[in-house]
Amino acid sequence: MTRMDKRQISHPWANGGHVTHTNGHVPKSKEPRYFSSVLSHHSKDYRLYPSLTQRQFPRGIGNMPPRRRKLPFRLRLLRLYYRIIHFRSPLKLRASIVRLRHDHPRPWLCLLQLFNPFPTWLYPVSDPVPSKQMLGNVSLMMARRNHIVTFRNIPVWRSRDTPLRSLYRLYESMASGEYAPMGQETEYFWYQNRSRWDLHIIEDPKDPDPIRYAILACLAEELVNAFNWRLGLGMRRDHKHVLREADEDPYPAYAPVIGPSWTKDVPPISREDLCALPQGFVNSEGKLVLEENGKNEVFARRNIVTNVGWLYTI
């Protein structure tokens, strides 16, 4: 036996303070149960005996990873159930069903119909009502807006809605004389943070009704002023508003929005266009009166008397 084989190494965990190791072998009767504290204080000794480290230490204490505990079958079922119940998607299907349940007897069927891509994915403009029939007709306007609040909170419906459809809804609200829905519709339009909802992308409706066409053009132009006003206050369409710390601080800079180009070609309303309207909607100057004593200049350029305060809500 060589001199190296006879070398004895002392370790502090054995009974009496020492245990003798010969030929790198530790008697089983003297093996310690846990060695976590020894590794930190005697790491150099265990480099000489790698087999001792791998054999003596329980799983998870030495170099070996801990064995993952297998969940009982009942807990695995509960975990799967929890993941299904609390599943979330950008479409918010569960929340959509909850909203549709208030207005439709078969909410699941209604939601499936919203995914039907035919005839086109983007909804077309609903059949417009003649301006003579819509003026002052609040009940007709509310009937055409039936369930609109519910649908505006359903992501798949919003993805199929268009800015031109929203512009027509603004027109119907203004023509009927019920201005409260205009504020809601403007807020909805403002927070549609998709590129196809930019004001300059609104397509030309080429409406055959001259009164309706003039009101649509005025609304598109006034929305530009209203949106720039919001941007000047620090509001942003993606909800990332810029707030001032004090009233003395300057307003944040912004890139102004522009409107569609087709509005400049829309002519004012002529006297001949107003002949068939009720007398209460035409003043002595031959202008369309939607609101008495209206002062808005954009509408005045097309012979329309009204105000647009509902477009400037926060």
C-alpha cells in the first residue's frame, strides 16, 4: 500500500469529531445523513472525491436537480379547469357572451354570426334614411342605434366597423336633434387606434342626398378640429395621455391630424334642396336649422345652423 493510500483525512461531522477515510472509501455506518453545510466549508475536500459527492448527498442538495413532485390526478384536473375558466384572449369572448346575453336570447349564435366574413369582412354602410325623414325623428334614430352600445364593446364587431359607418351614425344623431349619442360616438371614434380609422382615410360616400352629403362633410371637417383639440390637451388615441404636472407647464407637442380631401368638393345646401323640408327646419335666410342660434363656422359655410359642443367632450 502506497503512502498516498494510507493518508488519512479528518472530517468534523463524525462521532467524536473525526472519521478515517482509507482508499477514498467511507464506511456506511459512518455516513452522514445531510451534508449541505459541509459542502460550503469543505468544498476542496470533495473535489478529491467526486464519487462521494454524487453518492452521499440526497437529490437536490448536490449536483443533481431535485425530483419534481407529481401532482395527484384530482389536482391536475383542478389546474386544467382553472386555466380554462380564466383563459383570456384579445377577442374577449367570455365578456362578449355576457354582454350579448342581455340583448339576445341566443348569445352564442349571435357571436358566431359576428365572425361570418360574408359578403365582406368590413361592414357596409346601412341603408341611409332620407334626410327629410330623419330630421327631428328621435325615435327612428334610436331604433337604428338599437344594441349599438352592446356591439361597440365587442372586439370582433369593432374590428369590422368602419369610420364611414361611425360618421353616418353621427349624422343621424345630429339630424334627429338628439345630441347625447354624438358624444358617445365621438369617444368611440377617438379611441379606435387603428390606421384605417385615421380621419384622412375616410372614404368619400358620394351620397346622392345633398343635405345628408353636406352634413357628412361638415362632420368630417369638424372632427379634425375636435381631434386636434384633444391632442393639444395631451390626450392620445392609444390611451397613453400626456399629463402636465402643473398648470404653468406648456401643453405637450403633437402632430396635427388632417381630414379627407373629398370634403372640399362638397357644395353648400341650396334653397332648392330645402324646399321639401318642414318649415321649422328652414329659416328666413334659406339655411338649414338643426339647432337654434348655432354659431359653428364649418357648418355655416354650407348653410347649416348648429353647434358642435358634443364633439368636444373628455
